[in-house]
Amino acid sequence: MKFTLNLFQKLVLIFWAPALIYILFMVYLPIKYVKYYPKSQLNLPEEHKQFLRAVQEVETSAKPKEVELAVLKTNPFYKDSTKLGNADTQSLPKTILRLSSIIETPERKICIINNKPYYVGSVVEGYKIYRIGEYYVELKGPKGLVKLEVGGVLAL
């Protein structure tokens, strides 16, 4: 017995048969034969249970808060929590300049400081942009000539 298929039947067989087989194995069979149990009904070794508890603890822990550095009154990294005096909090930097990138256009170079574009001659927090290089920016200000590299931070 010989079967002959026209062009449409051949295309269906070539393209749709693998897709249908894939759907059968990847979607239908796991739904029908695989049973999923809640975590409470699992029979796991003790080290696996410890790992699950650790993961649950991390998932349910509170997210850390961002705090302004000038507001900080105690050192969070020491257990004795020594108090910071007024002189210490006044010496903390009030502003930070962060150079994230330098863009070179046919007309001029642009530097991105604190997510804002600046050009040669622009003033940023009291510092005038003196020169924009390949990977750095030179600033003139109260501290004199300061070189700030891409990815670098200048505390004022």
C-alpha cells in the first residue's frame, strides 16, 4: 500500500507534526502526570529543609532603607553604636559629583555628571568644567584643578 501526499499535506506534516509533538510532551504530559506538592508536604533531608528555611528568611526579610549620610547619627557597622558628634556630621560631604560617561559628538564633547549633561564652560556645584578628555573631566573650583575620571566620585 502506497501513500501519496500533496504539497499542502507534506508541509503540514513537516512543520506542524513536530510542533504538536512538542506541545504534547512539554505541556500536556507534565500537567497530567506530574504532581506538585506544597513545601509543607515535602519529605526532604534535614540539610535541604535548612536551606529552604534560609531562603524563606531572605525572601521575607525587610528591604534595606536608604539613609542620607548627613542624617546618620550612629555608625551602623559597629555593635557599640558610638554616637557621632556634631563636628563629625558637619564634616560629611553634602554633595557628590559622579561622572558616569563622556559622549563625543561632531560638534563637542558632553560629560554626564549626576545624570545631567554638561559641556566645557558649564558650572556644576561651584566647579567649572575646564576640559573634557577621553575618559576624564578636569574641573576648576575651590579645591583648585580636580581630575574626575569616568566612574569616579568627587565628594564636596
